[in-house]
Amino acid sequence: MSPRWTKWTLWGLAMLTAPLPYMLGGLEIAPPVRLAFFTAVISALQVSEGPGGWIWHTFFALGTVQLVAWASANYFVASFAARASARFHHQTRLIAVLLLCVAVLAIALTVPIYETPMSSEAEYSRLSQVLF
């Protein structure tokens, strides 16, 4: 596994599972992919509302700025981790990244680590409740 592939794998894992705070109608601690989904829904509402709906423009801008900030921060951390792991053999790096992915996904799918007070499911959710 190359350092470049390591970087993008870790970035994708962070975007899918990292419990990060964001404000979009209410404070949540959830993965950035949830913020991306809500921002896309708000974008569709903004298009259907027309140019006069200023509240949708505000929420869209708020979601986009936070999404870009968290994506950039995750990219920086993943780049740092990939650069730090570049000194290891590619097979060792592959095993370490796969074990990390399995462990993080197992925790995110089984433990309610996401705080979603505006969700219809529960105040604390697992990854499966947040994404589906």
C-alpha cells in the first residue's frame, strides 16, 4: 500500500466515521458525511425555493464552510499519518491500515458515539443509525 493510498483511505475513514461537532440548525457530533448529506438536501431546497429564500442560502453557506473545514482538517491529519507511516514496509502499512479500518468501523457500528439530538431515532446514535 503506497503512502498516497494510505492517506486517501484514512481520509475516507475519517470522513465516514469521525465524530466531529458541527452546527446546522442544531449542534450535533456526527461524521462529516452526515453534514454533507444535510448540506446537499439544503442545496436542493434552495434550488426549489428560488432566489428569494435567504434562510436556505445561510444554511447552505454554513454547511459548506464547515464541511470544507472538516474535510481539510481530516486531509491534513491523514497526510501526516501517511507520511509518518511511509518508513514502514508496504505490507506492514497495509495490515495496519486494514486493522485500523476494521477496528474503527466496528466501534462506530456498535457503540453509540454520535450525539444527534435532532434525530428521530435517539440522542446518542451508532453509525448505522446516523447513515441509514
